[in-house]
Amino acid sequence: MSRVLIAGESWVTQSTHIKGVDHFTTSSYVVGVGPLREALRSRGHEVVHLPAHLVPAEFPADPSEYDVVVLSDIGANSIQLAPEVFEQARPGADRLAGLRDWVSGGGGLLMVGGYLSFTGFEGKAAFRNTVLHEVLPVELLPEDDRVELPAGANATVTDASHPALGGVSGEWPSLLGYNRVRTRPGTDVLATLNGDPLVAVAGHGRGRSAVFTSDCSPHWAPTHFCEDWDGYAKVFGGLVEWLAG
């Protein structure tokens, strides 16, 4: 059993309703971590979820109490800019540097795709310009890296025998988009989507890192992928177990 921290995968949505000359707003809070959390728990892992709105204040400067850290749909700013730094202009911990050093020392890092992963929507995820970029098994693009696949596309498995895929077999359900990245030397690409890396893994120092460049929940991962497919738990369970060594 591994102890896993998942940071991100929640959001607040605000809608404006206009009815003639009158209007009002409503807000909702959505948690998208459910499929991933339940998949990992089903394989015996202890999962701690740190919602996106708590990441700036509570992301650990030293993640050594965890075996694996998962970043999913949470941008670099949320990790780097703690309230004392952004609001009070006081020096604080460089938490991305701490995460990089933790991986080098033996930790396992997984980045999952989304609008605020990798480079992200309009470049706002911004991991390419941080020290964490050197830990990832892939090279990030300098521009908006999203590839939308509204008609859906199926993954191509390139190394089914690798333990990080958890023994999954057969055709994968279609996905609706991903973040485009480039492979680095020394990286093992285990699955591709639309000809680009979907699952890639590599060692870094004494630790390991991996990416899943599509989503772990809607909209890029439809329910037939993240809820109905029994391979979902195998893939993400395999990644976490490989990362934990």
C-alpha cells in the first residue's frame, strides 16, 4: 500500500443568468477526483485529496510523508504562490523546488492532463518555466498545448508489458482531448494518443516520474473511460505502484 497525495481536480463554477433586464449569478463547487480516488483506493492505496482552492495555503513544502504525489489540473502558480508570498510579499518555501528535490531523492510524481496541467489553456498552467519541468519525463510546449478531440480517439499501447500499465489489456475507450508534449531521451512511452505521448515514464535521480496527458475525469475522460472501463483502475493503479517503486 502507498500513501498518495492528489492535488487539484476541483473547481468553482460561476454562472450569470440574464432574464430580460434582470440578472443574477449562481455558484457551484465541483470535485472531479472521484474516479481516480476510488480507483486507487480499490487497489489498497491510502489517498489524500488536496482540493485546488486549498493548494496555495496547504501544499506541503516537504512531501516526504507521501510515496506518490499526483498533480491534476492545477497550475504552477497555485503551488508556487503561497498566501504569505502573493498577498504579503514575504519570502516563503519554493515548493516546486522541494517537489523536484523529493523526486530526485526517491519520490514518485505523476502529472495528469487538463486545462491547467503541463502548459495548459493559454499557457496558464506554466510548468514549462519552473524547476519541476526538469523532473518530468516529457518536454512541454511553450504555447497552449491542448488538443481537443471532440469526435474521440483511442489510445495506442506501445508497451503493454511495462508494469506501469498495471497489466491492462484490450482496446482502450476513446478520449476527447489531451495536452501535447514531446518525448525526452531516456523516456519510455507506453501509450500514445493521436500520435503523441499519452502515458510516459522515466527515472529521475533515485525517484521516478510519469505523465498521463489526458484527463482522469470528464470532460476529456468520458464516463465510459473513467467509470465504466475496468482498465481505468489498472492503468492508474499501475502508474502509482510503479512510481512508488
